[in-house]
Amino acid sequence: MRFSIVVMAAMVGVGLMASAGAGALKEGQVVHLWPESVLAAAGGKGEEKSASDGRVNRLSNVTDPTITVYKPTDIPDTGAAVIICPGGGYSILAWDLEGTEVAEWLNSIGVTGVLLKYRVPGKQGLAFQDGQRAVSLVRSRAAEWKIDPAKIGILGFSAGGHLAVRVATNFKTRSYKAIDAADEASCRPDFAIPIYPAYLVQGTPPVADTAGLPIGPDTPPMFMAVGASDKFAVDALAYGMALKQAKAPFELHVFQFGGHGCGLRKTDANLTSWPEYCARWLAGIKMLKK
């Protein structure tokens, strides 16, 4: 089958999932996405802000986007890499909850985590450019970072989930003029993982935004997870049905228990078991094999 919709009522354990936090995250390599001239043309750089409420570290006023590359060190490297897009309504970035902790989990299953600091607030167009640039940049440096250029995916939460889908479905035309050799590499991710994604529908009643997020025969495989009580559950359901109708490969899990914004922190809500199913899916599409 090319698609699967699964409604979960209870937690199920699988062996592929290494526990999040199994090993301390090593310091990553920070790479700036754009030359100074590009940032100047977009309004220049401002002072980035960081604030924590004890649960989430929130970054705001991001004007100098970067990627931070975290390589697995404690277990064999599969050669796969995933670009991580934290959520935050395109206003802030939930940097630890939906960023560094996710990189740590990816490392625990042998995947390179590439944490994207995209531009916020209110810069959806620039964030999209950052996403496309990140995919091309990682692919252009795949040999240097020991990454398989055919195993580069993108994962995002909430607004970051929307960004992940947008990058995964709008790869035929680059949203900015190519600036260097990195942009000669494809900006198409090999797979996408939107988790409780937002903004995938439009209109009343809501329908999948296939105009802004087009689906075709070359749409990358997608894994989606959402809680049934999440107000954005309709987004995942509607977009999943659009993928089904287009015969695009996808897997969708709708968990009975769990709301919005959990990242991968374990609670009694079965939504927080999504990494186990995602790891199994990644193995199924041959991303966790050398």
C-alpha cells in the first residue's frame, strides 16, 4: 500500500525507537545560510532574542538564519539527515522542545539532525527561502558531512510542519535567485515529517490547500501525526486525504489522546509515542539502512 491512516487509542511500543535523551547531544556545527549581502537586502540583521519559561526556550527576532549540524556519535551513522523546523506560529521558534531535543532523538537512531533557525516573526516568505536553501546547502555538503544525498528529509512541528510541507511540495521552482554553487543542488527533500502541522487547509468548510502546497507524482513520502483533540487535526486529515486521492505515499496517525505542542516529551498521552512509529516508517522507506 502507498498510504496508511491509523487512528490510535492506546500506546504501542516498538523496538526501533531509541529513547529520547539516551545520550547527551554533542555540540553541533553552525553554518550561516546566507551571505551578508543577501541579509542586507532583506533588511539586515537585528538583535536576536531568547526567553525561557522553564519549559520552552523561545527564540524571536531571528534575522540571521542558520543550520546547526548534529552528527550521531554513539551508534552507527545511517547516512540519513533530517532538517528540523521548530514550531511557534511563525512568531517564535520553540528551540529546545521542537529543536535540539529532536536532534538528540534523531542522533539516537543514527540520523544526522540539522536544526534550522529560520526567520521570524511574520516572515513566512523568508522562512520558505530558508527552508529551500537549507535542503540545497545540506545536499551540496553531503560528502563533507558524510550524508547520503538521497536521504535528506525535513521535519517540522505546527508552523514548522507547514514549512516542512511547503518545502517538500514546492521544489520545482526556487523562491529566490540562485546565489552560489550550493543552489545548484536540488531543494527537494527525499521525505517529510510534519508533526501536528498547522495551516494546511483553507476555506469554510476547510479543504486541503493544494494550491499553495501542491501534490503530484513526485511528492516525497510523508509521515504525519496529530492528536484528535488538536484544533489542527482537520489540517492533517484533509491533507492526508488529498495525498491519498493523488496516490502520493504517506502515513497518517491520529492519536486519541494528546493536544498540541508536545514535541517528543513523553506524557501519558499516546500522541507522544509518535517517534516510535516514525522510526519504524523511516526504516520502512529504507532511510535507516546504510
